Amino acid sequence: MFASLFLIVRMLFAWTVAIIVAAFLWSGLFSGMDQPPGWFFGLLAMLVMVSVLFSTVSHLRRVWLIAGRLDSGILSSRQRRQIEVPFEAGEAFDLLDAALRELPRSEEIESARDSLQARAKIRRIDPYANQPPSRFNVFARFAVKRNQVLATVTPRDGTSSITLICGPDADAWTDLFTLDDGTNLENVEAITRAITRRVADRRRGEKAASEQTVTEKELTVAKLSLLHAQVEPHFLYNTLASAQLLTRTDPARADQMLGHLIQYLRRSLPRTEDSLSTLGEELERAQAYLEILKIRMGSRLNLQIEVPDELKPLPFPSMMLQTLVENSIKHGLEPKSGGGTVWILARAHEDDVSVTVADDGLGFNAQSSGTGIGLKNVRERLRLAYGAAASFAIVSNFPSGVAATITLPAGTAGAHSHA
């Protein structure tokens, strides 16, 4: 209320001073000649003051409709806004330029992308009649036909700040006698809304892209599962074919192979609960798999397992150990003429547990038909299940072969994850 009264008093005072000056000029102009009657000048002065009062009240009313409040900053004909934008300066300038060009009645737009500055002229109309201000409007006598916008983008560390200055396209002294009926407030609010909307649209686009990435990741996991389901029968068929052959030549070894196959299949059945397996269960599956291959490969395959019993209850992602063991066989020992050894080692440290699968096969220098998708899957599943608390490393083994190590947090960390 104080700001409104101050504006009314200020406008009336400014025009009173202007009328007093005009009265002196009137007297000087008609000195020594027949002067028009004094009541005529008084009538003109009264009409001007009434016009000033009504125009000021009209300005107050429209600003209230736009902003919902009246204070000194809102009532000013020159508006300033600072908008923080979470984009680099170039992107922020593109948003600003687009917002200026879509502003109603915008014209003479000048934008300099290198200097991150833009200017625009906004044609002013009568906000009530949607047409140029009436020539009988006392404020129109000052020929303020347009508003102007000056916008500057200031780069920051990864973000930007947009400064908007909206005001009449006239000298500053005209603010003492004229008001803009809230048109510059309307302009600065419209530009702010346009930039905010574009930022929100960009954020929604990024969120949609992120959701699409998650969906694609889930599809990738599904494809991996399908691939695993397609590959595993080959191992099953080969094992059954070998067992069938051994039943004729060595029934005892055939029986032993079938026993290991049953153990492998039992551990490979889908889990009824969405939870992690344990290191012990995964070790049983991997050991059954290796024992089957040991029968098939004979002396070409040796196996050494060093996993303390106290570590076997450790929650462990299903099929992850199996993936590392299969890699050791397929890319390390099976192509090697003399075969070799597979080691499965587990060690407890102060805050974590490391599980290593190593071999003395051909190593990284050998040509491999593998796609690497299994190891990528291992890394991604560890990241999703444990975040930064887990790690995966694969290095050359000495004197030959490869050693792959999974490091997990000790205890039950990540047991609730969907690995």
C-alpha cells in the first residue's frame, strides 16, 4: 500500500511541478498582450492532473493483475531479472534467443552469440484496447511507442546466469512522467517463463533419455540371459554325449560325470526368491562344471580350490563365478595343447573379500573368438548391486594365463540387491 501511495504522490508531484513551470511560461508568453482568461489554463491543468491520476491508478490495477502484489520493484517501468540456467553459456544463449523471438510484437532483434548479448524492441500497445495508445492519452505525448529488452548471458562453472533488463524505449527522465501499464513487467515475466519452460523441456528430455537407457540396459540383460540360455544347452548336449560314449567304454567315469552334471543342474535352476546366491553355492556349481570338463579333458585340466569355509556363506551374485571359470576354460586352457590349471581362490581382508579365478593358459596374447560381453556383464552387475563398494580387475598371470579378481564388501552388504 505504501508503494502505491508513494507512486501516486510522486506522479502528481512531478506533473504539478511541470504545470507550475508551464504557468510561468504561459505568463511570460502572454505578458504585455491580452491574456486568455486564467480559468482556461486552470481547466487544462485540472484535466492533465485528472488524466495523470487515472493513468496511475490504471497502472496500479494492471500490475496487481499481473503480479498479484504491489511493491516498489514491481511498480517500476524498468524491470530487471536474473535467471540461473543449468547449462553452458552457448546453450543458455540459444534458449534466450528463441524466447526473445517468440515474444509477441517483438521486432528489431539483435543477437551476438560471441558476446552473449541480445537486444529486442517490443511494440507497445494499449493493454485494454489491443491497439496503439490513443493520441489523446497524455502519456502518449512522450512518444514512447516501444519497449526494449537487453539480455546478457554470464558464464559460470558449468552453468550460466541470464540478466534481463526490460524498460521503455526512451530516456530515463521520462519515467518521472510516464508509466507503462505493466507492459515491461509482462515482458520480463513472459521471457522468464519461456526460458524456464525450455529448461524444463530439456530436463524432461534428459529424463526420458535416461529412462530409455535403463530400458535398453534391461533389454541387454534380457538378451544376455537369452544368450546364456542358448549357450548352456550346448554344454549339456556335449556332456550327455560324452556320458553316453563313456557308458560303453568306462561306465564308472560315465556315472561320475552324470553325478557332477546333476550337481551342476541343481545349482543352475532359477531361484525362487529375488536374492543373491552365496559363494559356497556358486563354488559348487563351478566345481561341478570343472569336474565334468576334467573327465572330458583328462590330464589336460587340473583344478586347485582354496576357499575357506567361513567365506562360503558370503552373499555372491549368481553365475558370476561361473562366467570367470568358463572364460578360463574357453579362452585359456581349452585352446592350449597341453592344457593347464584353474585356480579358484578366496581371501578375506579387513573390509572386503576377494575372489580370484586364475589360469595358466594362453593369456591375453592369444587370438580369441570371445566378444567380451561376459566380462562387461560382470562389471555392470557389480556396479548395480554394490556401487563403488565392489570392483573387478583382470590382469595377466605369471608366467602365463589370466587372473580375474572380484572384490566385494565383507558381511552381507548388497544382499538385498537385484544382481
